[in-house]
Amino acid sequence: MTARHILVVGGQRSGKSRFAEGLVLQSGRRPVYIATAGARDAEMAERIAVHRRRRGPDWSTVEEPFDLAGAIDRAAGEGTAVLVDCLTLWLSNLIEAGRDVDRETEGLLDALERAKAAVVLVSNEVGSGVIPENALARRYADALGTLNQRVATSVGRVVLMAAGQPILLKPSPVPEIVL
């Protein structure tokens, strides 16, 4: 387990990115943003622009839709704090490109183990809604749930965002109950 890393999960517009940005800035280290999204349409281009304006010029940005492990290896050095935003779109990129998701996930987890800097990872929680009607959407939701579980197991802290409010999931705020 890599205690210094944090996974921030939540629904769309739950405040995940803003909260994760705050965590990185609070570290006092040089902030590095690893962006996995591509501007495929005007709406997505505007979302990316909003995020960039909010972060400001102090952030270094690395755009990497596929080789997340390599991007973390290059960015997570001494004196930095890294934000990966987001695993949700990274997974979408991998599936669309026909890449081996399990192998890429193993690479990500290995990169987190090697990282000298703290890494904050953002991901959507999509498993709380209706089961999707089509096979691709079900495959994606299942794959994201598995990815989130694997990352959550490997990091020291997991925060769920709901309505802009952070809820600590790991370490558990509730004492373990033994039956």
C-alpha cells in the first residue's frame, strides 16, 4: 500500500477535481497536473479550458491519454505533488483503443509504488445508478468499478465527494466491528 497517495471518487460535478486540486496545493510542492482527457468536441474543450483557468499558471500540465504509468514516472519526482485527472477518461481511452486494461492497471499501480511524490488520483463512481442497457456501457462500468477498487486498495486514503463535501472512506472513520 502506498500511504501518501489519495484517490478521490464521486459522481459528475461532485467537486472531485476542485477538492483534489486543493489537496495538491496544500502540499506546498510544485503542482503537476496529468490530464487524460482529449478535447474531442466543443463542450469537452470548454471543460478543459475551465479547469486550466481555475488551476492557473503555477501548474505544470502533462497531457497523456494512454501511458499514465510513464507520465507518473516522469512527473512524480522529489519536490512535486501530482494530480491525475482522471482515471475515468483514461479507462475510456484504453477501451476505445483496444488496449489491455489489466496490464495498463498493473503498470499504473507499479508507477504509484515507484513515485517519489504524492499522487492524487480522481475517478468517477458510476456504479450507483441503473445498470446500463448496452453491453459496452456495462463493460465500461464494470471495468471502472474494478479499476477504482484496485487503486483504492493500493493507496492510503480514499475520499468520496458528494455535493461538494468530502467523505473519508479510507482509512475508515468507523472502528472495525468484529462479529
